[in-house]
Amino acid sequence: MHIKTPQSGLLSNHELLLHLRQEDAEYTGTDGTGRARLKPSGLDHTLKDGIYYLEREDYNLHTVAATHPDRPMTLYKGPNSLFRALAPKYRLNKAEYLQIYNLRPVTYLQLQLIIEEADIRFSETQLDDMLAIVQSVFDEEEAAIPAGVEDVDMEKIPNKLLGASRKRRRAVKKKT
């Protein structure tokens, strides 16, 4: 087998949970077709373990999956998205947005561990502000977000997903 486009897209943990549930429903016949099939043992263990891990009550995805089971809206689509809240002020890459969405940091240290070179790219006050923005996005009631809001045409945000600028990195390197 030849992979034509390696890692062509990134999945959030919520999207992965939805996919695992869909695969499980397809094999058990609860997907509306009514035809059950025998799961290969490796797939059966993978589905059970993956779903169990992502649905644990101590894992923060549990509440999101319970309140909004069909679609992960707050990552990158619509006016209520994490991307729309952070992009105008901060330059983050796609992997950092995804990790913030998946891990949902609540402390300064957690945010620093997610963002590459956080102490070089951002000041302490900027990281605190970023953490406040992240909390406000996740504290918003997802059930209150109307259906179809992710399909609304919105103005494009300038490409700020480039990471730290080279000038700032060089300035920091010269200081040390």
C-alpha cells in the first residue's frame, strides 16, 4: 500500500470518538441498516479501548460528548470557535489549536506545555490572556450554539498560523 497524502488532516479527540462510535455502530448493526457483522478481534479491541478511553468521566471530553454528541463545533468552524477567538490576537499553528482543544488547559503550566516555545513567543500576560480566552470559549454552553452555525460564510482571518517570527527568535538567541 502506498500513502499518497500522509497526515492530510488532523482529527480532534471528539472527532475520533464520533468516528469510533460510527464504526462500532456499523459492525453491530445499530447504524440504521440493521445488518450486524462480525468484528475482527483486533478491531473489536481497538474500538472498545478507544471508546472507553475517550468516554471516561475523568477525561474532559466526556461532558462535551454528552452535551453535544453529534459534532465538535468549537475547534475551527463558526463564530463561536476556538480559532475565531484566538487567531486575531495570537499566532498559533494548527497542531497547537488542536492540542488546546483536546487537552483544554486550565492552568498556565498546561498551556506552556502545549505551545511550542511559549516563553519565547509570548509574554506571561499574553499567556494568561490566552488562557482566559480558551476558558471563555469552553465555558460557553455548546447546546446554546444554534445548529448550522459552522456553515455560515465568514470573512477570512489573515494567515497567522505561522508560529514565532524569526526576528523575535534571533533577538532571544542573542540575549542568551
